[in-house]
Amino acid sequence: DAGVIQSPRHEVTEMGQEVTLRCKPISGHDYLFWYRQTMMRGLELLIYFNNNVPIDDSGMPEDRFSAKMPNASFSTLKIQPSEPRDSAVYFCASSLTGGLNTGELFFGEGSRLTVL
Amino acid sequence: GQQVMQIPQYQHVQEGEDFTTYCNSSTTLSNIQWYKQRPGGHPVFLIQLVKSGEVKKQKRLTFQFGEAKKNSSLHITATQTTDVGTYFCAGGDSGGSNYKLTFGKGTLLTVNP
């Protein structure tokens, strides 16, 4: 079975540019999570979806960040405009269950973003 | 908000020595998960603990969940070079309106062969 698929794996862009990160969760998983990982702050939950509906976006840093899940097999995380402090590895994860019964999270390989 | 603290931040051991990482939460947890991330890789699920005082073993790894469900530990017996990586705990909190899984900052384990 294919795992969680993320693209691009690496992105280098200049400050002010728009960045779009993509994720395909594991088929049949109802929950999708976007995490950001940096040395300073560790793994931070940005937003998660249940059945394509955003449930908790309290971790989204600011209005420059937006996430969508138009269908069960695709999600995007967009940063517009990007800033150097957005440089991080962005992970997408999916799980079969959520809420109190959240099972294991299956993480994608991550998208390493560098904003110059 | 919920905070999950993990110590130590780094641990370097000789192959064959034991290793322990500790996780403490500011709030009572509904469950705790442990993940391992190899250098340059992504977090991979190891185990989930749900019950107060629960102990689970996976070969050389022993996981414990505290009686008060506010702390947890991962112990590795006789480390091997394949154990190298960052070990994260993630605490589940159902106290608010939405369930949250909050990761600790992890313990980076390096093993000298």
C-alpha cells in the first residue's frame, strides 16, 4: 500500500512568493493532519481535518497560511506570501480514527521548505 | 494550553548501554503515543498507551504510562546502532472542545558502536 504522499519533497523560494504543499492521505483514512517541524519549536500541529472538514486550525500561524481539503484524497497547505521564518519541514499525516480514539498517525516523507 | 515536556533533549550512549527518555504533561492525558524519527526521516509510530499505569514491551523497548496519566517513559535495554534517532512522545488531550495530540520536542539518541 502506498503511504502518505507529499509533494514537493524540497522547495526553495524567495520571500514573498506563494508556496503550495500537497498531500495525498492513505485511502480510507478519515483524518488528515498538517504539522510543521523546526529545531526550535519541534513538531507543531497546524490544522487537522475530519472527513474533509477542518476541525481545529488554532495552530495555523497567521493569515498567510491556509489549508484546504477539497476531497478525501487531496489536501493543500498554502503560504502566501512566504517569509524566511516559514522555513521548516512540513509533514502531512493521516489516521484511520481520530478524536479520543486517535490511532497511529502515518506521516508522509515531508516537504522541506527554504524561504530565502 | 497543553504542554508536553520531554527530557533529556540529547542522549549519547555506548552500544549496549541502556537509554531512557521521559515525558511529562501539564494536564492529565487521555492517551500517549510514542514515535521514532530517524535522521532525515519522518516520525514512525511505535506504540500507544491508554490505561493508567500501563506497561507495554516491544522487544528491547519498554513503555510506561504513569498512574496519574501525566507522565510516560520509554526505556531501551542494551542499545544498538539501529536505535539511533529522535524519540517523540505525543500526549492526547480531550479536555477542550477538540481532541489534541501534542508532541514533545523529542530526545535525540546517538549510539557509539
